[in-house]
Amino acid sequence: MSNLDESIGKVLLELQKDDPDTFKKLMKKAQEENPELFEDEENRKIDEYDLEVDEHNKKIDEN
């Protein structure tokens, strides 16, 4: 992975943590524009994990 890829990854992780709504919008737009990037098993697992994180974050916010 290049330094640029790593930097973009870090920015996306921070955005996901700090502003999950914007992150979701950004990822949805990326998926619409480049669906081939999101069509493998690893990405499916990442999507499932993201849903679990969202559910966990909601539980924390409720407490």
C-alpha cells in the first residue's frame, strides 16, 4: 500500500469515528460511482463490521 493509500485510509477512519453520517454519505457515493471496488468478500465483511460498529455506537450513545 502506498503512503497516499495509508493517509487516505487514516483520514477515512477518523471521519468514520468523528462524523459517521458524512462517512456513510461519502462511501455511498463512492460505491455508486465505482461499484466494482465494493464487490468482493472482504468488502462485504467490512460492511458487516461497520454495521456492528454503528449498533455498538448507538448503544453507547443511549447510555
